[in-house]
Amino acid sequence: MSASAYAIEGVDMTRRFGGFAALDGVSLAVPHGEIRGLIGPNGAGKSTLMDVLSGRAQTWSGRVMMDGRDISGMGAVERRRAGLARSFQRTNIFPDLTIDEQIRLAAATAERDNSDEVMAELGLADLAHRRAADVSYGDQRRLDLALALVGRPKVLLLDEPAAGLSMQESMVLAGILRDLAGRWGVTVLLVEHDMEVIFSICSRVTVLHLGKILADGTPDEIRRIPEVVTAYLGSSVE
Amino acid sequence: MTDIVAGAPARSGRSGFLAVLVVLGAAGCVLPFVVQSALILTLMTQATINAVLATGVGFLLRQNGTVSFGHAAFFGLSAYATALLVKFGFPAEVAIVMAVVLPTLFALALGVVIVRITGVAFSMLTLAVAQAFHELFLKWRELANGDDGMAIAFPARVFGLDMAIFQQPASMFLVCWVALIAVILGLWLLARSRFGTLTLAIRENEERARYIGYRTVLPRAIIYAISAAVCALGGLLFALYNGFVSPGTLHWSLSGEALIMAIIGGPRLIWGPALGGVIFFFIKNAAGDFTDHWPAVIGVIVILVTVLMPRGVGGVLVWLGRRRNGGRGE
Amino acid sequence: MVINILNGLVYGGLLYILAVGLVLIFGLRRVVNFAHGSLFMVGGYVAFAVAAVSNFWLAMVVAIVVLAILGVILDRFVFRPLQHEDPIATVLVTFGLLLVLEDVVKTIWGKDFLSLAAPPLLSGTVSIVGETFPVYRLMVIAVAVLVAVGLSLWLRFSRIGLYVRASSVDPVTTGMQGVDTDRVSAAVVAIGAGLAGLSGTIAAPLMALSPSMGSFILIDSFIVVVVGGLGSFSGAFIAALVIGQVHNFGIVYIPWAASLIPFLLMVAVLIWRPTGLAGGRA
């Protein structure tokens, strides 16, 4: 049924800024239905990787494939229509539209309109007719996520969805993600700094450091690798 | 403080807006029967044509968030198209329809290229467009008589109607007023449609719009073309009424005035620019009698309105209306 | 032919000096000064007034100084208060200023064309490849080159220049470095306005002075800035060269379409590269 074992795959992805390689020959393959965590210190290349996979990066080399299909040449619009959605680290919503309007707008390009389901799951149903700019930061983060979730994409790239959220809000969000991903069979690649979120919902974790993959394994395996600990501790000492 | 473009377009309640529109529409239709003075009717007709032009420029500002200093080009091109098509022997009916269609098609083609340019560079580009056409029609005397302008030889009957309808103030006011109301209604419906919501979304966050699966160039180009079509309609009305066209109809200062009308009236509202057009026209006529320094007066008004009253007169009226109604939401 | 190219360089030079002022102001205040053409015009008229009672050279100096002062006023009362608002607000206010300045000039000097004579020192001609070419025009080219060189050196080696370049790239971080942004902006806007005054003065003997002279060259200088890439000095230089040549060849060979050509060129460049030749930012 599927053309490939992998829902989303990047091969030999490299992105340079001048002489500096933000991403250096990274290959990553996420099987269907997996929730994969992507962690690493600041500057590791996580955002760059997300940008390459989502079509935001302009100059890069390598290949990106969805279910075996090469989408390297596609822009963001085409990738979305092919079933690849992403959310953003810095909240990227439509401030003056109501929550309802923008979610339905996003749903209109997908094959199915599950706006009501998404709004209910993310606790936005009561706020549906409020302007996005008028709701709380936490609600806006969830809206950013909702815009990616609506229409049931095949692959979800999430860039620090819990950024700025309290511990409790983050765990609630994590629970929702795990639940929806399980029900819908969506493949997720999740960039996060919040380790609680990562370890609670990801079945595998990839660690990036200085533009290369440092380690790859289950959450338990990862947290035991000394290099990972060093990389994280090393980078947090300014 | 200043939220002319960045602020949200006002999204009015359905019944309130339609009710007001119907009332104003009816009032306008009654006017020619009530007012006898040909002078006032002439002024009202010209004010209404102004209002159409302002509505086009204002709509672009509202939906795309971009400022065009070149929309007079579409106004003037339409007037000149009417003149030239008639001159070249086309039936007046064809000339009238093409006078709106041709500039709109051109605007669509141009729009697809220039809506990719964001911010102030776009405004500068539109200025150059107006300038280019102005120079063309000014200097190419064989085509359009240059600065002396062209008279339009309309036949006696057009679309089965007596041409005099378009050239008498009383009847022409009716025609223009109906056209204005129809345009406002049409734009309002468009703004409330899914397409209207999309263009607002693109205006607010073009990147995210692409990430939720929408191409962003064509919708903006279509808005540009629609706003151009409205200005072209204004140009057509101008040509019908005056029977004469000159390069002044293409000058960027006319666009500038239209922009000022939109700002004065309130660009967040669909009907704001039209109100601004009427206000501006009457101030101009009143002031024109008192002073030669009309440009400086406009300049000062623009500065004051931009800084002190960015919602425009229309915006203030809406705000007052809401306060009176006990702060009922939209 | 050579003469045509030289004439193209003359106009390109005037455009460059004017466009550079726009780029300076944009780089710092992130706004496009719609009144820049009016500053050019005022420069020409101030020079005219001063030259009537003294000589050309003094007139030029006075025009530059007066415009620089105007620039400081403009920065303090228009750009600075509006800096955190929508840039469109500044566009509209400077547009309003354009109208006011045009009227002021018209009131003081009337709307008939006036002329300012070139200084006697430069009123001769030279022979270039067998044809005569006015010395004054050579001076204009020389001034433009001097401005270009001076500007490059200043940007590269002075502290304010460093700040301008940094601000062009990242205004927020630069602002946080502890530099007094307002004082630097005032200085830079003063320089930009002064350059407009310089351009207006040296343009005066070449074109008739009229209240609308600002509008024409404003549009061409906008084209230069957009084609070159908003915020780019080198882009403006190249674009001014090109537009100057194109404008001139247009006037010589197809006068009725002369102003269509820069416009078409701009559209063509923007189709190819939406952020201009040097790829600035909007």
C-alpha cells in the first residue's frame, strides 16, 4: 500500500551559510505512524532541518521524500497539499481573523474538514469566535498547532509546540498529541527542548549536534549516552 | 496609535450594514427629484465619481494592505479607452464595456508581477506606473492629442438609452449613485466571502497562508485587478459625463488625492473611502473659492488625519455608533 | 554616441546622489521619504536665491547646509515620532509634506520656470572624441563619483558608517548596542537631505527650476532604489548608471516613450529578481 517504509525521509541534507554548515549531510527517516523526537542544543541545526523538510529553506542540497515520493522541488504550498504540515516555534497565526475562521480556512485545502474535532481536542471550541490576537499566549500556541493539525495531514512537523507553556499546559498538549497521532495514524517529527514532553510521547529520539546526528535511539537509550549529556550540559553553560 | 494599514479591517454586522446601505441608496435616488439646483447636482455627480475612484484605491488598501499611488492610471486608461475606441470606430456599447475590461485585464497581468513586491517598494512601483502612462499620453500627440485632451464623440443613443441621460446632472447623478452603491455592495459581499477571508489572511501572514496550503500571488493579484476595475468604472463614468478626457486623469496626483480620500473616510471600511471622497470633494470646492493654496491644504489634512485620526471619519462614526448602542460587539 | 553616453552619466549621476540619500534614510529609519524629491527641489530654489546675491559656489554650500538642517527637523518631527508606527504612516505624512513644500515654493517663487546659470569657471566646453561637451556636465559626473567614493570610505571607515551598515542589516540588535540611535539618525538623515540639496543645486543649471521638478526625479530615483535593491548602496550605484543611460537613450531616440522605458526595465528586473539587483529587503 505504501510506496516506502518511511513517511518522511531526508537524505544527505546540507545547508550552508557562507562557510558554516548549519546542517551537514544529515539523513533522517521516520517510519509511518512514529512519533520521533528531535533534540539538540541551540545551534544544533534543528530549525534548519525543519526548514529543509518543510520547504522553507531556499538553498540546500540533498533530497526529501514523502512515502517514497521526492518532494525536494516542492514549495511549502505543494508540500502542504501533499499532506505535510508544520507548526512554528514563534507563534505564526492570523491575528485579526477569528479562531474559527482561520482553522476553517486551513481545513479548506485538505481533503477532509475536521475543524470541529480539532477545535474541540485543543480546547479552542469556546473561543472559536474570538479574534486570535485577543486570546492568551497558550491558546495562540494551540491555535498554531491546530492550523497544522486540521485536515489530518500525513506528516506533522512540530517546532517546539510547548515553547513558553507551563509544565501543566505542556503535558496536556503532549497528551493531546499522542492521542491524536495514535488515532489518526499521523507521523510526527517533534522538535522540543522540554524533555518531559519528548520522553512522554516519542518512541524514538534523534539527537542533533553541530549540524550532524549525534545519536539515535529510544528515549531510554538516548538519555544514557554520555555524549548527549555532555552536548546538552556543555551548551547550557554560557 | 497609527493603525491605518496594520489594523484590522472593520467587519460589520450584516443587517446593520445592509440597512444603512439601503437607506442611503434610497436617499440618493430621491435626491435629484428634491434638489433643483443644477450646480449642486453637478457637484454631487462629480463627488460620486470621486467616491468610486476612492473606493477602488481604498479596497486595495483594505484587502491587500498595500498603498497604490498609481490607481489613477486605471481611471485615466478607462477614460482614454472609451475615447480611443469610439475614435477608432467601435460602437459606443463596445467601447463602454471594453473601457472597464481592458484596464482590468492589464491590472491583472501587472498585478501578478508586482504584488510579489512588498511594502513601500510596491508603492513606489505604482507611482512609476502612473507616471509612465501619464507621460505616454501626454507626449504621443498623434494618438491622444496630448495636453489638449480628446473630446469623445458619443452617438445619440447608447444601449438603447438616450445619451443625454449620461450628460445631464440630474440623471447622471442617479446613474453614478447607483453604480457607487452597487460597487460598495459587491465589494462588501466579496470581503465576507471565503475569498475575502483568504486575502485578509494573506495580508496578515503571507507565510502561514502558504503553509496552510494557499498560493498567495494570484489572490492578491485578483484583488489588485478588482480594485483597478472599480477605478476603471470611475473613469468610464467620468468619460460619459464629461465627454472629454485629458492627461490629468492619469496623473499620479489624482491617485494621491484618491488615497487621501480613502484615508480621510476610513480605509478599514468598505464604504469609508466613498465617504471620504464626498467630504474631500466638497472641502475642495469650498476651499478652492478661498485659497489658491489648495495643495498645501490637502497636504496638511493628510498629515493631520494620518497622525490624529487614522480610522478616518467613517471609522469615527462607526465607533460613535457602537458606543451609543452600548458597546455591542460586531 | 560618446556624448550620449556622457549625458546618460550626467543624469545617472544626479539620480545617484539623490537615490543614495533615500537609501541612507531607509537604512536607518526603515521608511521611504516621499518628500525627497521636494528636498531636491528646495535645494535648487535655495541655491537660486543665494546665487542671485552672490555666486554659484556659495549657493551650493548654503543649499547643502539648509537642506541638512531641514533633514534634522524632518528626522526629529516626522521620522522619529513615527518610527514605531506602520511605515505607511510615514509615507503618507511625507507625501503630505511633498504637497506642502511644493505649494510653499510656488508661493515664494511662482510656478514659472526659473533658471540658474552655471558658474563662469565651468561654463566652457571641452572637446571629446571630436565633439564638444560642456565642462559643467563633466563636473556633475565628477561630483557623483566623488560622492560615491566618499560614501564608500565613510561607510567603511567611520563609526557612524559602521552603524549605518549594521543597521541596514539588523536594526534591532544594532539599536541595542548602546549607540544613541536618535543622534545618529539625525546625522544620517541630515546627510541624506544635504545630498538631495547638492543634487538639486547642481541640477539647476541643467534643468529649469519649477515646483514640479521634484516629482519627476523622485519617481526615477525610486526606480533606481527599487531596481538596485532597497537598502543597497552598490545596487543604487549600478541602477543609477543603467537608468541614466536608458533614460537618455530613450529621450534621444524615442521621446514619446522615454518614461515608459525605466518603468519597463523596473518591471523586468523585478520579475527576474523581486528584491532588486542587489537583493535588499522591503
